[in-house]
Amino acid sequence: MLDVCLLGTGGMMPLPYRWLTSLMVRYNGSSLLIDCGEGTQIAIKEKGWGFKAIDVICFTHYHGDHVSGLPGLLLTMGNADRTEPLTIVGPKGLERVVGALRVIAPELPFPIRYREITEPEQSFEMNGYRLKAFRVNHNVLCYGYTLEIDRVGRFDVDRANAAGIPQRYWGMLQKGETVDVDGSIYTPDMVLGPARKGLKIAYCTDTRPTDSIRNNAAGADLFVCEGMYGEKDKLKKAKEYKHMTFYEAAHLAKDANVREMWLTHYSPSLTKPEEYMEEVRAIFPQAIAAKDRRTVELVFSE
């Protein structure tokens, strides 16, 4: 089970009814945050989720509306008596940027582990999921992310018994571990069927449409995608500042064959994004003009 909450849906500046874009994911007792703009703490409190379980923070890029909430969040986590390490993932310059922001949050009771992205595509295994960063096309170095949870095949009791595998080792094999007992080696493929469909979410913002988005979002259960502009006459502006329109995002979702797309990162001038959704859904019917705190619980399909 994977809990996903789009804490805020605004781009550039927060509004009284719309916080800046930030995504929070909860899985197996840990929480991951993608981007942390001004107001992210308030958005988390409004949702009713906690700070202490956040153990990974990812940055897409280092524009202020995506990073300026970090110092306050770190201080709040420190005041909650956190001592466990915090992992921060981001593009080149990560430690320098976070260090500069920490001028106003210099003393923390927990260590920070930096995982800088150095390749056009780079994967990180942590907390039972696979996090992948992929480069997109903004006017500064910027990345999108996917988060995937794999699911092993069903355990076959008959095969385990036929192979004479003691029951006390079944749990280890089901977790994908190989067991060596007195020279007898038991491997997961001896008792597990074909891998089953896992869970996948994809997230990108502040970018033009790219093949890297299309390829990495492919087959996602949830695709959270920038929709800076709904007005069709804003296409020129979107191209100039390297953002996306609703319609470009919808075509990406269609090409990637995702299950559902949430639009986010709206321009402050876009006060009623839902007014443009009829044409967007003509391109991709499972498109939603997301609002702050939109939440979904993703579960494994049988």
C-alpha cells in the first residue's frame, strides 16, 4: 500500500488557497517528499500527516518555489527530537545549495546524507522502493522522478514441499533471499511464480515535454505532471520559459499509457484550472485538475 498526497499545486508563488507544488509519499513506515517550497510545512499540517517519518527529500531543481521551505522544515524536524539520518537527493550542487539554506538552520540533532544526481538517469534503492531520477528540459538543471515498488511472484507451497524445503526458510525465500543450509542451496525461483505487477508513480514539473518523461512515466499507476497553463494562447510563453500546457501534459500521459494523471504547478494567474479540463480529457480521459491535498491510496492489484 502506497499513500500519495499532492500537498500543494501552485507554481512560482503560494496563494491563499493554493500552496506551492510538493508531493508526499508514505510507504512501510517511511515518508518521501519531492520538493519543499514555501508553505510546505503548513500543507503537511493541513493534511494531518507528520514530519518525523520523513526520511527522504528529493529536489527537482533549485528554484526558490521548490526549495525555500527546507530550512523551516529541518528546524521543525529537529525540534521533534529526530535523531535518525535524513537523506536528501538532488541535482549537481546539492550540498552547496542545502548548506546555503542551512545558514538559518545550522544546528540539527540528526545527520544529513547527500545523494547527488550525476547522470542523465540514476536510480537509488532505499526503504523498500526504487527511486529513479531522470533529466528533463527546464532553463536550469532539472529532474523528474519515478518511485517503483516491485512485487515478487506468489509463493507455491506445493513446490516448496516437493523440494523438501523446511518451512522455517519459506519467509526468507519469499523475500527474495537465497538460503544455504549445510550445503543445500534454496533459491527464490524454486518456490516463487512470475513477478506480479508492482506500483509506480511518476512526477515531473518545470519542463517542456521530453522523451525522458514519456519513457520513464510509461505504465505508471499515477503520473503527476506540470500543467502551468490551461489557456491555449500561453503556448508561446510555455515554450519561452520551458514549462508545459495542460494539453501537452495530456499527450504525454496518453503516450506513456499511464492509469491516471494529476495536473499541478499552476501559474498564479490560472485561478480555475477545471474550466479547461473538457478539452484535456478529450486527449486523455483520466486527467484530473488536482487541488491541494488530493490523496490516493495505491494498492497492489490481484
